[in-house]
Amino acid sequence: LLKNNAVRRLAGFGDAAFKLYAPRLHAYYSRTMNALRRNDHTLKSNFKRCVFGSATFNLGPRVVTYVHTDHLNLPAGWCAITAVGDFDPSEGGHLLLWDLGLMIEFPPGALVLIPSAILRHSNTIVRPHEHRYSFTQYSAGGLFRWVECGCKSQATFLAQGGVYDLSGEERWRHDVRLWSTWEELLGMGA
């Protein structure tokens, strides 16, 4: 699947949307992934020109997810979720964002970027004769911690006297500031 041209296009679209709507956060992902590959030349990206560290294929045939957060992802990070299949989005396959009280029609081919580590989400079922799959790209928080610790475990980093530049709260505030503001998004069309 990683070599399939259609999947590569989906991955590239997710990455391009991420870069468009959150360029600073995208750059942070890019720097982190580049540091990982510089440290270990055996590591390869799932897709060229894509900053996400991981990808998941949910192949159904009628994929439904229950209410969850992706708590191991970078807390302020975003994941790209793409709906795929043959289903009527007015009848099922809706994206549910529980903390925001939203139920969104999510048709085949649609992409959404969400902070999946902190935002409870799920999707609704599709009808028995329909097919729904999903393709998700994301990055584990541990990748960022590994790089911040000098490409070693947190235990080794601390045992060697390492000190973090930022506290947990400071890191959270820093990472959230990497999100684009509404004013920045409105200014993109100017």
C-alpha cells in the first residue's frame, strides 16, 4: 500500500493541507523527522515529502471507530484523517467531535486535520451494503521526546544529567502557539 500511487497522493494531500493550515507545526514535524533520520540512517519515511511519522490503514469493510483520543500522539499535534469508500455520507460515516459537540458529514475523499490526542472523536456506521475505510497519518509524542532528549531515551537523558529546556506546561504552550490563528488563516486569501 505504501507504494500505491493513489495512496501516495492521499498522503501528499494530507501533508500539503497540514503545511497550508499549520505551517509552523508542520515545520516542527519536519525538523523532528529530519533529526530522527540523521541520527539513524536506516529509518525511512512512509512517503516522500511527508512529515508524519506514522500511517494507519483501516480497511473495513465498514470501518467504525468508537469514542477515543489518540493519547500517545504529540499532545498539540495534528493527525490527518481521510475517509475512503463507497457510502452515502448523509446516511452514515459522520465524523463526531465529542468535545466540540459536532457531527460532521464526512464523505469519501474528505480530509480532516484534528488534534487527535486531546479531542475525543469517532465516526458513525455506514449501511450494510456500503463500504467505508480510512487512512490516517500522525506522529507519536515519543518521537519528539526522543529528539528533545538528544536521540536517546528519557531515562538515559535524565540519568546523564539532562535537563529539559521547557517544563511540560511550557512545552504545551509552545506547541499550541505553532497552530495558525484565525486571523492568519483569513489572511491567506489576501
